[in-house]
Amino acid sequence: MQSLFSSAPGPFRWWIVPVAYIGHLVVLLGMSMTGLPAALGQIAIFLGYAALATLLAVLVVRSAPGRALGVQPPARPLAVIAVAIAATVITSLIERLGAGFSSDIAQSTTKVLTEMGWGTGRGTDLLLIFTICCAAPIGEEAIFRGLIFRGLHDSLRRLGGGLGSPVAAFGLAAAVSAFIFAQSHGGAGQEPSVLIAIFLSGIVYALCYALTGSLWAPVLAHGLNNTVAFAGAVFGAEQVSLLNQIAVLIMPFLTWALLWFWGRVS
């Protein structure tokens, strides 16, 4: 596990930040004009994000784009899982900072699920579970942490001086990527408390990436957080604590098994 704080600047340049930002808007707009059902449209958007991140990584680093993005099988998967679990605990605490904070998030998630067709059919429900718990974490982390955070971080590190120090470069890059991450979730009527929670969660996900050098750490943390939020909206806020414990106990072992298998066959 090689932390971004101690390693040399990566291969990404500053220009990848605006390109990734504009690209994700193009994907978002383009997929929204296809007329696909809401659940399929969301899957297409997140897969489009992942494809865009892969394409840009290949253009920048043709020899080892997966390593540049941090998506190669981690050498220490248990360390990646441990960081993701810690991040899940932190983001859960963030959601409970203020009075009524959790209810805002649960109501926001319920509203999004309803707009996407939750409860209209078993097939739609299964697609939404896959979208929220798997596709969204992979696609969003590829864009917001893999490209935008990493591109700005690498560029600042090359500057040297104050802004180029490991801590300063991380702080600025994490804040910018988290702001764009929150902005992308800022639909009409979104509660300010929810946007603040998303911004702070974006900082935590960037820290996961910086500490491990693996994009799978924020992907797993993001997936766990989405799973807990989804379960709370569907089954009720009183079940969140139990479901959180179940997710934290089961998901890391499943992820470790998948990463181990991937490392064996790759």
C-alpha cells in the first residue's frame, strides 16, 4: 500500500480536471436525452463515468492506465478494507452531526428512489439496488476521485513550495473534488444539510484514496455508505443501526474475496 502522501506525483496533469468535469456533464446530459427508464438511465450514466475515466487514463498513461487510476488489485486488500470501514464509520457520524440530519438524508434518499421508480416492479427494484450500491460508487469515484482529485493533486505536487506540499495538495484537491461531487447531487429541492454531508463525505473518500493509493478504498466506502442510506430509506430509519452493522461486517469480506479472486486470475 503506497500512500499518495509519501509517493512521487502521479502522471496526471491539470488539464484532466476541466476535461473530466466537462466530460461528466456531457455524459449526464447525453444519457438524460436517451429516453431510457430512470433506473437504466442512471446505470448508463455511471457506466459512462467509468468509461470516460478509463479513456482519459489510457490517453494520459498508455502503458499502465489501471495503475495510474489505482484500480489494479491492491497488494494489501485487508488494509484497503480497514480504511473503507473506518471511512464508513466517519461518514455515518457526519450524517448525524446536527439535529434532524439523519431524517433529511433518509427523506432525500426516499425522494430519489421514488423518482427513479422504486416499488414499480421487481426488475426495477433490482436495477436500483445495483445502481445505488455498485454502479454509482464505481462511476462516481472514477470521475471525482480517480480523475478530478488525482489530476489536481498531482499537478499541485509538481509545483513544489507551499501548495505543493503533500498536505496542502491533498487539502485543496480534496476540497475541489468534494465540492464538484456535492454539486453533482444538488438537484432541485435538495436539503443544504444533505449537500454538506455529501461534501464532507467527498473529503473522506479522497482521504481513503490518498492513504491507500487504491481507488477501491473509496469505492468500497462509498458503496457501504450508499447501502446503509438505501436500507434506511427502504426499511425505515430505526433499522439503520442494525443494517449498518450488518453491512460493515459482511461487505468487507465479500470485497476481499472478490479482490483476492481478481488478483489470482489477473
